[in-house]
Amino acid sequence: MKPSATADAAAPLPRAALLAGLSIAIGGAILFSTKAVVAKLLYRYHIDAVTLIAFRMLFSFPVFAAVALWKMRTQPPLDSRDRWRIAGLGLLGYYLSSYLDFLGLQHISVGLERLILFLTPTFVLLANVAIFKRRVKPMEWAALGLAYCGIVLVFVHDLAGGSGSTILGSLLVLGSAVAYALYLLGTGEMVRRIGSLRLVAYAMCVSSVACIAQFFLLRPASMLVQSPEVYWLSLVNGVFCTIFPVFMTMAAVQRIGAATASQAGMIGPVSTLFLGALILGEPVTSVQLAGTGLVLVGIYLLSLKK
């Protein structure tokens, strides 16, 4: 990465560069959000979350392993403390968070799942309040209130739809969002010191090994034999919903800065809502749209205060 392309540069970007960066950020957010839709399609072939996440990592692991090996050869070695921290962060942010997310998707709509995950910045803020005693401004409390009101609105709407497992699914996805928020808290200092690409590659390798090992511990090897549709959807999940979004997000941050890229990522819940309707036939109601709007406004107001 070029030093001149640091995030949030003071100088204004040329319009062409800004539009290119925004396009990359929006594309990455949409692709990453699409994993929920792909997971729902995979569940139609009667596979479970353990198998789904193992196939996802089997297809994405070679790319992250190649990047990790490249960084190992071109960067100074990490000390033992950093190695253990990356191992823990990889298990927390990309293994546990992803596993809970895919478990939850067995019970709730993709629209509700994406909205709950979108609360991750609020959990980071609340953790900063609890751990680092950060003072929260009234505007930030108002933004938190809006976001959580939106989630409650969509949750109650989905609960009234007759799905008895909505509570379980929502709690699992909520656990996923909390796990990823803790991952973000733990990576802040390490990103500045060892670089985002190196950190993500190492953490994803740890996560991949954990997901694949979990599969062989809990499932028979015969479950690797699946229909061609499962392989193709898993390839999409691993490449287009995992590898591409990771690198596209980093490229966008490099071009337009973390704050702008984060705001562009707000397209994610909206795209998931409509993709769920288009591909899965999930209804889009006025209540869901209102709840989604409240969440997006709340997160946007929080992003302005960063």
C-alpha cells in the first residue's frame, strides 16, 4: 500500500477518485451482505451451519494462505505475543462470529440478520464506555436509541409473523455482532502496527483452520460429498462473499478513508432486504423499511461523530 494513500487524508479527493472509491466500497458491502442470501439458498440443500462454514473456508482459505505466506516472506516476523493475539482474534472475529451468524440465519430472515449485525458499531461504542470509561455525548445516545428502536421494530414484526425460533436466531446473530465488536476492539492497535492486510490474512487463516477442524470433529467426512449446487453456492460464498469483500473494503479505505468507506457500507442492510425479497421471496413490508431506516439513520449519526 502506498503511504500517500493513507486513510482520511486531509486533502480533498478528485471527484473521479472519490467515485471510484465509493463504487468499490458499495460493491464490497453488497457482496459481503449477500452471504446471508447464499446461506439461505444452501440451507435448502439440507446442510447445517457447521458444513456451510467449512465449505466457505475451504474455498477462501487458499487465497488468504497465499497472502499470509507472502507477508511472512516480505515482513519482519511477529513476536510470540502478537501470534497469540492474532490466533485469539481470528477465533473470535472470523470463526465464532461467522459461526453464530450462520446458525442464526437458520431461524430468521436475512433482513433482520443484517440489521442486527449492523449494530456492531454501537457495541464498540458501549464497550468503550464500559472498559475505557469513554464519555458518550447526548447526540450519540440519541443515535443509539434510534438504531435500537429500528431493530426492535423489525424484530417484533418478524416475531408476529409466526416464527417461533425468531428469538433464538436473533440472539445467535446478536452474539455474532458482539463477538465481531470485540474483535474490532482488539485489532485497533495491531492494525496500525502490523497493517490491515497482514492482520486479516493471518486471522482468516486461523479461522479457516478452526472451521475446517470443527467440521471433521463433528461431522463424518462423507458429508464432503454434496450435490453440485452446494459446491457452486459454496464457491460463491467463499470467493464473492468473503474474499472479494475483504480486499475491496481495504482498497476502498485506502482510496477514500475509513469514515467514508464505512458510510458507503450502509448500503448493506438495504441491499440484503431487497435481495432477500428478489431471490428468496421474503416479503418487504412498510414496518421493515421503517425499522431499516431508523437503524441506518442511527448508525450514520454515530459515524459522523467519529
